Amino acid sequence: MTGAKRRSRLTGFLVRLIREKPLGAVGLLITLLLLFAGIFAEFLAPYGMNDMHDERLAPPSARFLLGTDNLGRDLLSRVIFGARVSMVVGLASSAVATVISVGIGMLSGYIGGKFDLIVQRFVDAVMSLPLIIIVAVIMSMAGQGMLPLIIVMGVGGGISGSRHSRGFTISVVGNAYVQAAAAIGAPTSRILLHHILPNIAPLIIVGFSVLLPGIILTEASLSFLGYGIPPPAPSWGAMLSGANRSYMFLAPWMVLWPGLALSVVVYGTHMFGDALRDILDPRMRGGAGRYGVRQKRRVARREK
């Protein structure tokens, strides 16, 4: 019975997404394609990501659908494997950032007082600096690699995003069930995990989906500057820099395809996150969300 209810909820969500937010449905499709390409890159790519061929700077053809780079590597294969880098870094960094932001935000919003004041001044100090600069400085000291990049971006994004989790927590703390749990002596951990967290979970999911495209774009920017994933790993940002810039006028497809892939993925994940916010965020109800759509339909029917 529980499984049937979950399937019905998922089906209802997908139906609402397609009817009310068609661009969000397209974004979901693009996001799923990114996951699919990242998971099955070995089976989808016609060649290895670093396999070199005799045809260098070859234009798109039947053998190389997107052409080759200056080393003779197939661009289609590198773009597909680049989806894996974006998927791993994006999902892992967003997960780390979400856990940190929820932990800091819930504690700060629930405890309040001087603890909240000190924590928020520290958050203000971190937010006053651009995330990409902080990550670039730390990466220059810690060294390049996927794991350091995930940790640094996750921690930086989590501290900055804790302000939203704090606001969600404050909006729930004043409810009667939270006050009743505190009055009977329930420990803080139980109140946070059993009374506050389930009620802000939809907003956390929305925050995760909105954070994902920003993380992907930040990783591409760092790789473009030389602080991200080291070569020869096929990161989309790294494929736009280095030798590719030297050959971009002679072989424009070297920067066209990774740039187009990055743009489409960031656009798709952003549109899906925006649609998810309109549907799940209770603060959007009555506005652009599903209740607003239904109200517009009712008004249109009355006018007819």
C-alpha cells in the first residue's frame, strides 16, 4: 500500500510538472540525460576519452560526429565523459553543501541568541567573498583533484546556503508541536530530526535542485582557469581553455560542443529546479505555483 501511494504521488507530480511547467519537464529530461550519460559513458562513447587518432583537427564527419581536437581525440567521446565529471562533482558537492547548510541553519535557527548571532556573522564573512575566489585560493594550496574540489565547493556552498535553512527553521520553530515537544523535555536532537527536519524537507529538496546548476557552472569555471579537474580528464570547462583556445578559429568545433553541452545542462537543471520550487515550495502557492495556475484557469472559464 505504501509503495502504491508513493507511485501515485510520483505520477501526480510528473503530471503536474508536464501540465503546469513544461519547461521544467524539459529540464527534468535534460537532467536525466546528464545522469544517464554520466553513468553509461563507457557504453555510449564511441571511443575512449583519451584515445588518439591520426586525423587531427578533423571536422564533424561520419566517423567523428563532433570532430576531433588537436591531439586527434574524438570530441563526442570527451563530451560524454565530461558529463560524468559534471554529474559526480555537481551531485556530490551539492549533497555536501546541503548537509552542511541544513546542519548549521537548523542549529542556528533553533538555538538562537548569542549562538545564532556569532554563527551568522561568520556566515556573513564567508558570503562577502565570491565562492569561486575562495575555492580557487584553497585549490591552489590543496592541489587539484576531484575529491578536494568536491569538499571545498561543498563546504563553501554549505556555509553560504545555511542562511536559507535558518530561515526555514525559524518559520517552523514557532509552531505548537515544536513548542510542545520542548515543553515535555524532548532533547534538541529529537526536536530537530523528528519535528523540524521533516517539515522543511521539501524546501531542502528545492534548494538542492537550485544549487546543482550553480555548482556545475562553478566547476566549469575553475577548470577553465586551471584550478579544477586536472588533464587529461575531460572536463567541459577545461575543454574550453588551454590549447582549445589556440585552435578555436581553425577548428571552432573544439569549443562549440563543450560550451553548448555546458549551456544546455545548466539551463535544463536550472529550469527543473525553478519548476520544482514552484510546485513544492508552499510560499509559492497562490502565485506562480499550481494554485495560481488553477486560479487562472477558473478565471478564464468564468470569462467565457
